[in-house]
Amino acid sequence: MREQVTEQERITNMATIQQGIRNERGAVALFVVIFATLLMIIITISFVQLMIKDQRQATASDLSQSAYDSAKAGVEDAKRLLLLNQACRNGTAPPAVNCTAVATAISAGQCNTIAAYFGNPGDSETVIEQNEGDEALQQSYTCVKIVPNTPDYEAVLDLNSSNIVPLKGVSEFNSIRISWFSREDVSAVSANPAINFPTSGPNVSLPQTPEWDADMPSLLRLQLLQTGPNFKLSDFDDSQPDNKSNANTLFLYPSATGASSLDFSLDSPRRSALAAPHQVRCNNSFMSGEYACSATVNLPVPLTGNEAQRNAYLHLGALYNGARYKIELLNNNVVVEFDHVQPKVDSTGRANDMFRRVESRIEFKTDFAFPQAAVDIMGDLCKNFVVTDKDPSPTDSFGYPTTTCTP
């Protein structure tokens, strides 16, 4: 009887164990379902978060670009006001233009510079509309300031290009400081790229263009043309004592051992050439300043002798390499501001709740078409010169063959 009870217990225990196993399998399946569901929820939430993040980035990028466009619109409106101001200063403004109001709006230096003349002076911002009455994009420029007189002139010279800069200050000046070749001109992407020089000694060489490394500062050509209130063409041919001259040229050669101060009178005005350009001391890194090379050049006195009425232009050319450059007017080493030569416009644009700020330099060269060169060629040039006191006739060859140049 005892054995039968034991056997029955064994059977009962086996049934209980099997039932427990089935319960455990059901619990495992339930946990698998729960974990799978949680995993799918996590993946779904992650994708939703990525989509929301991408949408926010796209919206922010679109608003940022719209705010930038709004700021640029403020710059364009500032150009309109500067053109009117230039016409007023030249005496060519139409009678309908209120030149006093134009000058007042610019000189005030307030955020409502544009609205002060073109719109309502009380407006805090100027709305930009695609069509009249369309404000759906919520674009506007909130602040536009114009600084007509700047402490320097900044520009970029491409290789073998040139630029003419009016040297016009708010007061008298007797020298200029030219700085060139910035970090943006170097091909290296390191934080502090090294600057190379073509020559590191007293002997200056002019190598062929391929031998001038891309990380070497450009050789600058400075040509000064100046007069007093009146001039004759012959004033550009001769110099006079006491450092008086109306035309001079300097070639600034980048070097590690050059000078930092030069004088336009170092070169003969237009009579003869020097054997070598002038070396300018440059830094071998950008740790000490924005530009690698800098030199102060003293200006000669105009032939009229009146420095207060100096009317001067600087013709710059970049050889071997292009470069960014900056020019400052100095009077006994004190900076003199440029007078309406390169006004600065500071414009802030808005799109919805996004703001962008833009600072631009504006140049107007409509007063006079400055000639860049008498002859500008990329190849060879054949020239024949004949000097005689005889009145020429169509049949005269003056002893020269019809064609003397050899291709």
C-alpha cells in the first residue's frame, strides 16, 4: 500500500512539474512580447525624435536664410540712400531729393536710418513683402546703421589684378599704412600656418611665377597719383626739391628682414627704375596680427605745396599671388578716417523669431571711370618707336623697315 501511495505521489508530482513548465513557457512568451513591444516603441520614438529634430533643423535653416535675406535687403536699401547722398555731395541730385534729410538720416547713426528718410521715422522695423500687403513670411530688417567714415579701407586683390583707391580723409594726412596677406590667403588649414618668403637676405630675386610658393605673400605695386586743387599733365613728369612730387611708384617685396617704414621719394618719380624692389618686413605667422605684412609709406608733398588740399589716388597691383589688404590714412602716426570712400553698413534681419546680422563695405565708383592700364595684354607686345623732328608723310619709313618686330 505504501508503494501505491508513493507511485501516486510521483504521478501527481510529474503533473505538477509539467504544469509548472507550461506556466514558465507562458511567462517567457509574455516577457518576449513585452520586450518586443517596448523595443518597437523605443525605435518608433527614436524615429519620431529624429524626424522632429530634422524638421526643426530644416525650419531653423530656412528661418536663418530668410533672416539673412532680410538683412541683405536692409543693405540694398542702405545703398539707395548712399547713392542719393553721393549725388547730393556731387551736386547732381534731382531737385526732389531732400539732401539735408539724407545727410541727417545717415549721420544720426540710428537703427531707423532707412525709415528716417524713406518711411516712417517711428517704425521700429521695416517689413519685407513679396507682394503688397503680404506679411505672411514675417520678414523684416530691424536695424540698419550706416557709418560713412571708416578708419580703414579693406578689399581683395586677385593675382595680376589692380585697384584704384581714392585717398580722401576727413582731415589732413601725410602717410599711409598698407597691410596685406591674411590667414584666408594661405592654402594651409592649420590654426597657425607658417608663412614663407621668396628671399631671406639682402639679395632680392624675381623668380618665375611657378617658383613663387602659394603661401608666400604677394609682391605689391603701389602707384601714387596726387595733385592739389589744380594740375597740369606735366606735373606728373617731374619732381621738385623738398619732397614734392605728384607721381611715384613703389614695389613692396615681402621679406623676413625688410623695413617697416618707406618713403615714396625713395624711387625716382617717373624717370628711371631701381635695380630691385624694396623689402618689407613680414611676420612668419599670424600670431601677432591679422596680416602678415605691413608697411608705413610717407607721402610726398604735392607740387602745389598744399597738403591740406591733397587730391590723391593709390593704384595697387598684386604680383605672384593675390591677397587681402587694408589701407589706413595716418597723420604723424595717428589714424585719419576715410571720408565717404568705403561706407560700412550694419544690418540686422529678422524672420519670425530668428535674427541675422550682416556687416558690409560699400563702394561707389561711378564718379569717374578709373583706367586700370594703358595696354593690358597676356602675350607679347610689339612696339616701334621713332623720334624725329621731321614732319612725317605716309611714305616715310625713317630708315626703318615696315615691320621690325619678330614674332
